[in-house]
Amino acid sequence: MSRAFTKEDAWEEPVIPPRAALPDGVPNYVTPRGLALLRAELAALEAARLSQNAAKSDETERRRGLEIAHRRLADLAARIASAEVVDPARQAHDQVRFGATVTLRTVQGDHAGEERRLAIVGVDEADPDEGRIAFVAPLARAVLGLKVGDIAALRTARGEERLEIVAIAYPGATS
């Protein structure tokens, strides 16, 4: 039997977590910061691929590592290629738009009276723990297009929350 078909050369299909979902037909909007982060991630992946695979002596592991790196790089390159940069400083400052940092006050719901501040960013830049939410998130969709003083309705698992737009800011904008 040829060695090419032995079990020791086989490896499991690598599990590669997908990038954040972007709904079909929705543009891949990114902030300038978001695009810079994607490019930095690409450079880091390329550097890691070169250094990690050069250090592997086992051919199967080396090939597996190259396959994983290739898929991640391809995913990331496609995301960068589809990116549409939206400069928050150039948005209409009187409404909540992509790139805005919005201060919301809960006026009805479990957290009535609480305020929170959120930046509306691209899907790859989103980090809810850091106060950055994707523009396709339900909360972002509820407030997009609103002005200071407007009330947004957000349906949650616990019921409906009503949120007042308290402030809108755009990084780098001069008003």
C-alpha cells in the first residue's frame, strides 16, 4: 500500500471560527479605526504563520498549520477587500449614524434611569464589553436615524425597553 494513504498522514479538518456575521446584502461598513485593526490583524497573522510553521518539524502538523493560516488569511483578506470606510467625522451630527457614540437613558424597562454609552461600529470592530456594538445589532438598529430627545423601542427577552437618546458624538468631528 502506498504511504500516501496511511492513517498517520491524515488530519482532521481544522475548526476555524468564522468572522463575525455580516447579513447577506449588507455593506461591510468599517470605521477608519476598524480598517486599521483589520490590517494589523492581517499583518500579525502573516507573521505568525511564517514563524510558527518554520518551527514545526512534523510535516503533518506543518501542513495542518498552513491550512488553518491560509483559511484565516483568506477570510480576513476578503473582509478587508469588501470594507467600505465610513468616516464618523463626516456624518450628519444631529442624528445617530454609523460611527456615532451615543448616550442612552433607559426610560422604561428593567434598568429604568440607567445611562449607557455605546459606539456604533463595523461587525469586526464590535466589542460590547468595551461599549462598541455592530451597526447590525438590534440596539444599533433601534437608534439609527434618531436625534437627541427621541425615544427608541427595543424588544428584549425580558420585554420592551424604551431608550432616550441623551447625546450623540462623532470622534474627530468639530461642531
